[in-house]
Amino acid sequence: MMDLLLRPRIILDAVDPADVDALVEIHAAGFRRGWSADEIDGLIADKTVTGHVLRRESLFGTRRPQGFILVRTVAGEAEVLTIAVAPGARGRGYGRLLMEDALRALYRELVPEVFLEVDENNASAVSLYRSLGFVEVGRRKGYYADGQGPGGTALVMRLQLR
């Protein structure tokens, strides 16, 4: 029983503008080109973008973001703009929790399909998306170019929700 009391509580909720600095840090740790505070702030202010954040509550009640996902919905289609989990929080299923939370919200909003791009070399992400029912519908060679080489290929994946 004592173990249950010491286990951190996981909270999924909407991204808040006060989260921006933590989200910038999490995103920068997960991608070659992290997004700036202005970029993330602009996205979460956009009416077409929904942000979900996963927080882990400490024993002292702090609720620091451990991961987040941003999804844009336009004309009945949704696109996962980004999903990132803090390095120290990876491997705990937080990415799956974020994806499932976002997909449930899209389903409730009657969105019929969701798209995303993922680096073909990101085996854990590709595996997660496939396990959720996403299928490859295209490839974008050089999508992850950063000016230091040809860049990696992105898999374009789609999930039919309806």
C-alpha cells in the first residue's frame, strides 16, 4: 500500500502558455532542430492546434511537464506536428499515453483521419505508431535535411479514426 502512495501520479491535460519553456527544453532534447519559445507559443495560440501535456506529479505536488504533443486539425484532417518526451522520462510509455490522449480527443471531435511524419530510422516511434494502427502512405526523402548532408527520409503515416 505504501508503494502506491509513493508512486508519482501521471496527469494528462491541455498545454498551458506557462509550459512553453519546459516544452522548448523537451523538444530541443528530442530533435536536431528544436523549436523556439516563439514557435511553440505561436502554435499553442493557434485555434487549429491542440496541445496535450503529460505531467508527473512529485511527492511535493509539483507537476512538471514530461512530454507533449501538438496536433493541427484543418478541413477534417489532423496532423501530428510534434510529439516529444523528456530524455529522463523515456521508456515509460509516456509517448503512447500522449498519442492515445490526442487520438481520443480527435475521435470525439469526429476527425476521420490523422497524419504524421516520422524519421524512418526512429525505430521506437515507428513501432509505436504502427502499434496504434498507423500505416505508411508515403515517403519524403531528405525531409530531415539540416544543411549538413542529405537528411533522413520521413515516413508519412496515416490512421483512419472513422
